[in-house]
Amino acid sequence: MDLWDVFYIKIDFETFLKSKGLILKKNIKVLNKLSLFYADPFILNIKKNLIQVLVEDFSYFTGGKLSSLKINIKSRKVSKKVLIKGKHFSYPHIVFEKKVSYLFPEMSEEDENIIFKKKIDRLYPIKNYLFGENVVDPSLIKFNKLYWLFCSFKDRQENKDLYLFYSKTLLGNWTGHPLNPIIKNKSNARSAGNIISHKGSLYRPSQESTKDQYGEKLVINKIIKLDKKNYKDKVIFKLNALDKKYNGIHHISYKNNYFVFDQKYNEYSILKIFYYVSKKFIFKKYTRDEKN
């Protein structure tokens, strides 16, 4: 079974680009209990000596939840608050609009796509989007007065096909790009973190999964053309796992000179069987009246 560890490092984006990502080797690991792992980290905010990160919080016994981690940079201590749970949540992508935090998580196991508003340590469902689809790894960016949504769809070659949508407002209706799927390639299609704006350019993290191994490499793509009729990007570099223990890296988030990312390792556990049986017969889907 694939398991993940999360890491963080203070470094500027220009240094990251010049090193082709290898500067991430100087990372600090986020500690977690043996019965669970964290993955898909997104930086929410940074205040003095505290980094707040939203993660997929996975346990064999409870499945994939979304949690908020507060990491003390000096002591490296981590405090956790569970935000939402169901059959399986992951990829807690954050969008900031007029000082409000909105969450576009992956919840394909729930058979719906919900936008949440975050207030302190609570999530409130706002609306559904892209009805009839099970969205995988949604990444959003505001560019040229439009919101752009990059995503894949469950059971529709999610590691190979990338789709693009746009909207005038964050909570409005989404229009599909005429070139969809805009990428048809396992080497750099599937999203792998927030799109980064740097010196007037947009950089889109993605995954490479070409050898039937999910989350094998991290790919940094520079977006060359993005409008209602065109899309084009180019690969800047690819990054392998940074330590011999790990055999994959599939997610990265950047904000205010901090990076968080995850790395994968494989481990057999008899609990894997328990998890898959529980997911099918025991774990309950998220409901809007659930008390988180």
C-alpha cells in the first residue's frame, strides 16, 4: 500500500527553480502517528513561527479525512484539528477571495463535488459544482479576470487526461474549455498542488505516473498560453523522490517562501484489507448536517 510523509522547508521560489527542486532535500519532516499518514498538503497561512497546513489525514480505521495542522517552526511540534470526514476526502485545495478561504477538496468517493467556506476551524458547504462528474485533484487560479479550474475525473483516465474550465466568479457556473482534455499524457497531466504565480508567469505542478506507479515524479510546468480558446504549457523540470526510503513525490504547495510537499513509500499491512472492507461497508458518506 502507498503511504506518505509530509515535509516543509523555507526557501524562495526562484531558488527552487534554479535548483530544479533539489533544494527540497534540506527539508524537515512533519511527524505523525504510526497508524496514519498525511498527504496532499496545502499551506493555509504562515504567522511568525507557525505554519498552518491543510492535509489529507488518512487512517486504516477511519479512511481519509481533511485536517488542519499547525506546525511550530521552532519546536517542530504539530497540533491537529479534524475539519471534515466521510468515506474519503483528499486534496484540500484553498482559494482566497476577499479575505475568505474557500475549499475545493477532492471527494470523488462521495460522488459529489462541494465548495466549502472555512471559518476558523470549521467548514461550511456552500454549493455543488460540475454536477454529474467525480472531480479529482482540482486546482484553481485567477488569471486575466477569470477563474480557471484544472482537474481530472474519476474513472476517466484521471492520470492521463487533464480538463480545464473557466468562470467569471468563483461560485458561478463553469464553462468547459474547447480543447478538453487539454492534456492527454501520463507524464504531466494530473494536478499536484496549487498553481504558482511568479514574476508574471504561472507554474503548474503535476504528476508523472508513466510506469503504472501512481505519484512517481513531480513535474513543474510553465503555462505559456491560457485563454478561452487556447492552452499550452511546457515542462521545466521533473523531480524524483529526494531520499532512498521513498519511491515517489506527487504533491507540492508554495506560499510566502515556504514549501510543503509529500513523498511516498510502500509498506504491506494486514490492515489494508480491513480498510478496503470498511470503505465499502462501514465508512459513511459525508452529509451536509454532519457535525465536524
